[in-house]
Amino acid sequence: MLNAESTYQRNFINTTLNADLTVIGGGLSGVCCAITAARAGLKVTLVQDRSVLGGNASSEVRLWILGATSHMGNNNRWAREGGVIDEILVENTYRNPEGNPVIFDAILLDKVSSEPNITLLLNTAVYETTKQDASTIKLIKAFCSQNQTTYLLKSPLFCDASGDGVVGFLAGAAFRMGAEDKLEFGELFAPDQSYGELLGHSLYFYTKDTGKAVKFVPPSFALDDITKIPRFKSFNSKEYGCKLWWIEYGGRKDTVHDTEDIKWELWKIVYGVWNHIKNSGLFPDAENLTLEWVGMIPGKRESRRFEGDYMLIQQDIIEQHQHKDAVAFGGWSVDLHPSDGIYSALPGCNQWHSKGIYQIPYRCLYSKNISNLFLAGRIISTSHVAFGSTRVMATSAYVGQAVAMAASICKTENCLPADVTEEPKIKYLQQKLIASGQYIPDIRAREESDLVQQSEVTASSELRLTEMPGAGDLQLLDIAVAQMLPFKAGILPEIHFKAFAETATTLETEIRISSKLGNYTPDETIAHFDFDLQVGENQITLPLNSSITEDQYIFILIHKNPVVKIQRTDRRITGILSLFNTVNPAVSNFGKQEAPEGIGMDSFEFWCPQRRPGGQNIAMRLDGAIEAFCATNIKNGIARPTTSVNAWVADIDDQLPSLKINWSEKKKIKRLVLSFDSDFDHPMESVLMTHPENIMPFCVRNYRVYDEAGHLLYKKTGNHQTRNEIIFEDSVYTSSIRIEVEHPSEQTPASIFEIRAYEN
């Protein structure tokens, strides 16, 4: 059949797509932005220039997702990001505790494709912007190589989550590359003079044991002299994937336009490293190993940073500054790398942690000179030093969620991104974010439409913690240990525990608090005790006549003594943690951070939990009960532990625990939201690392919802998610709601952080 079209010239198909918000970039920031916006009622076009979603977290790059939890290697307790990124991480841990990156791809695709308000364009690259005027983007043009279609993407609002800021760059948005000098922002960690060097790219490989000997013949371009890498002796046959994050290169190049050259150098390095492992004779255990996968595109760390109405700086992070327009938080270290990457003799990274998490203001999330352009991901408005912390993926995703909610307000109020900074819009944005599961430090939920705020809440029981019974093996004090306990302001009770000594010795203990309320760095001692131990069992009593002036966690520290063991408990309770003065070199945690003078960083000890199945609490008895687990916590506006537990926790002996929400008159209820404990302290790395369980041990699995007459309204079995939203087919008219829960296990009492009820 002859084609009637002209043979002189043909054009690709042109398709116009209209949306409320166009999101460019399908990494975690773009994905979480698109999903959040779609659920808020916006029509969204999500544009991704690759064939999979996830960016650096995808199977194309295979970097694990991390944020404020920092591999549980810092002092940020219960700091995993909330909202959609939490939903994704919890779901991945449930479906994919083995850390298979291909399964993670499918989970992201499942989440996006399940949202009817999202139009997803894969393999589609933006190449041009058209502007309505100097400060307004009218449309963007993108091309899909797979269907040979050019897209004209129109919307009143755009979000650049592309990593390199392709839309912002094309549209003329103000941006920076490289480091600012000390004088510009007064950042002591900044260089004396600004420079253009950047953090480089990384490219990973995976290995596989075939069960038989495998030869490897390197390609001609492989690095032929492994000693060109100063740290070549660190390579071994056991580590692969993003554990080799320090295979990094490109910091002295243009990390946008030189990306292909950087990729070839990284391929050269990777195949040279594998040749060294296979053929040097130094690794006989690699005989049966083969290369299973080598990355085709490098994972990028740094390129452009765009300017908003505020630029986050080092002091905001280290001094934990407060911002009236806070919409997110960060908590990764200030993590900067040598520009020469793998070819540098310096350590692969230079991480400096803060004592706690920090707020990220909304003013960092939109362009200061392009009026309808939001910024999300690693390109948000920060200095180079602050970027060292905000650039990680979970933080990037978190700010993407904030952008989405701001976009929904822009649509409702017919305004531009910068207008949302005004009162009362910014407070409304904060409340909408909290209602969607996003925790913002120091801001409580105060949503007028939440009917639970008008109710009286009672429970069948409330945990009064007086004892954590001893069980199992004893804990050797070859490392210092601390027990975190939440107390109300006032006199602290006496605390008793058992110590078992191999020889007569002295046991040193302390009671500490955090010098900044809400942090979990135990840097202030309020009591110190030395106990002379005899051989065998010793009863230890801490005579705590000390007092605290505010509700907070205290830290019962038992110092290292390798001839002493203490009793542990199998009891695991929401908001109760044991800590260890441990090390985690992967995040520059060597037990204590000792900052040199003049760099603007703090010195302090690290006290971190151990991963399960370790990390048991210390067995102990208290002369007075800890009463931090009351039913009214479910409406206090905080849905995770902070200075207290902030959850209702039932008594473990209550065989049928329940909460009852009572109103003085009947209410019309269409929607219920329940928040459970999916362990916000667990980092849930998405790939490579495995997890000891696929459902967090504190999470309520089974529950039932009844009305005032005892009619069953809803039943859930097998829950594993943090946040459950229940939408009734027909509105329920009732003066009370009773939620009946089952304990997750014999050693873990049921708990609920939050319940919300809405008319629509």
C-alpha cells in the first residue's frame, strides 16, 4: 500500500496535553509530587526521560533511598520522612525486604499508574520552553523517542524535579553551580574562595555466584592500572552495588554537559575494578563470580541549584533554625565529597552531622524570578554547603510533596507559588501537609474540619509503664548502652535494674537529657552514679531525686564495662528505644563527632539503636509509672514520637483493647484516617540491604470499627501501612466510633498515633 504523504518532508505527531500541574522528572521527588498533587485533586502530567521511574533509586542506578534516618547512624530518632515517600518505603519493605531494585521499579510504577489524575510520559525528554512573558512559562515541549511524538505540555504551574533543572534552565530561572565563599552567607564550612568543582557521579555493578569458575576478559577501555585509584586496596569480592558509592568521578567537569564523558570514565573504572578482583590473584573467593549487571547511566549528585526567595544555609542545618513557612525537614549530614572522587587520596566523603533534624522553608521551593515554577528534589534553593545535606533522595521526595500541596492551594486560590507564603495560606499549607501524613517539626495539626478534635476520647486501657521484665540473653557491656524513657515534667522516679559482674568492678551510670528540647543527642548530664559491683548478680538502684522542667525523653546511660552484663527484655513498645554508643563508618559515625574549631560544626557523641532482631530494651523496674501513653494522644496533633510518645498504647494484658471517640450529638462521618506505628526509626533502605521483617513489629495488623449501636462499619486484616484512610460508601451518622485493635504480638502492645474523622 502506497503512503500518500509527501516524500519531501514529514513531521512527527504533535500532541497537546493540558494539566493543572506539569511535573518534569520521574525520580522520587517528581513521583511523590505527582502522587500527592493527584490525590489533592489536580490533573497532573508527569514527564520522565527514562523508561523507569525512581531516578537514582531505580534499577538503572540502584542507589538506596536515605534521608534523615541516615542508616540509623545518627541521633535523629523517629526521623523517617512521612506522607507518600513513607507509604512507598513501607510498601517496598513489605513486598521487597530483599531489596530487589526491579521489584522497586514495579512498586513505583504501580503507585503512579493507580492514580487516575496522572498522565505519565516515559522516555520523554523536555527540550524547549515557551514563555508567556519574561517571568511566566506558557508551555514546554518534549519528545518521546519510543512513539516519535512531540508533546506540547500546558499548565498554569510547572514543577522542575529533573535533577539538572532542565525547565528552570531553559526558562531562564536564576541558578548557581559550585561553592559559595565563606563571606556570602557566613558559612564557616564554606571555602575561603568560591569554586566551581562539584560532587561527582557514581556508577555501580552487581555480581553473581554461578557455582562454577568464570573467566573475565576485560574490554579494551578498562582501567589497566588499578593503583591509579589511591584507595584500590579497599576493593574486595564481597562489596558491590551502592556500597561502592565512592566509585565517583566528574566533580571537576561540567556535570550536566559532560555527563557522557563522565559515564565512559566510570565504565573504565568499573571494568578495571572487576578485572582487578577477578584476575589479580588476590581474591580467590571471586573465582565463581560473574558480573550480573553494570549501570548504563551514572547516578548524579550535583549540578545546578536554583534560587528561591530564601536560600537554606549551613547555620539553618546545624543550629536548627525555625522558619514560619516550614513545610519539610532534613537530617542527613552535611555530606561533601572531594572533587577528584575516586582518584582522590582523601576520604570519599566528609560528613558532619547536626544534633537533630532541621526545618526546610517553603520559600526554597519555587523560583525567585520565574513566577509559575516550583522547584523540587536536589535543585531547591540552598547553598552548596547546605546542599550537602538536602540532596539525598528521601529529603528530595519530601519537598516534592510540599510542592504538590502548595500547587493545590494555587489552583484553589488562583494564585502563584510565591503568594502561598502569605497568611493564612502558609498555615493552611502546613495543615494540609500534616493531614496527608507529612510531619513538620514543631508544628501540630490543628485542622478545624477534623471531628475528632471536638470529641471526648476514652480507652479500654492505657499502658502505665512500671516494668520491662527481663528475658533472653544478657547484654555484655562491651559497648555503652542507654535506655530512652519519656517522662512528664517533675521529679523522676527511682529506677532499678540488674547487673551481672564477672569480677569485682565499678559500674558508671548517668542520667542525661538533650540540651535542645526535641533532640535526641544526650549531651547534658543531670545525675551521675558509680556502683561497686560484686561478682555475680547486683541490684542497681538509681536514686533519682532529679527533676525536669518539661516533658521529654531522658537517657539512662550505662557505660562500657567488658566484665559486666545487664538484663534485657523482649518487650517492644511504641516510643521506647535502647541506644548504643556505636560506630557506623558508612556515615562518618565513629562514636563521637569531633569537629575542628572554625568550621561551624558541633562535637557530640553518637547514640544509635541497633537493628532488629537486636536492639532489645533494658530490663528495669520503676518506682513510679510512666504515663505517656494516654488515649487523648491520638488528637494532640503529632503522629510520631517527639518529646513524648504521642500515641495511645494499650495495656499488654488488655485482651481486647479499644478506643472510643464520643460526641455530644450525632456526627456525619464519611472518612476516617488512622495512623499506626510503622517504626519511623527504621530507615527502610530500598535496595541492596535486606530487612529482618516485612511488617514492623509495632504496627497494628488487625482492627475493627464500630458505630454507637455496635454495628461493624469496617474491618481490616493484615495491615502493614502507617496511614489507613477509610472512606465509607455511605456516610455514617453516629455519636461515637469505637476502634477495636489486636496486639501485634505477645510482647508488643497495640498502639495508635492519630485518628481523624471528616464529614467528606
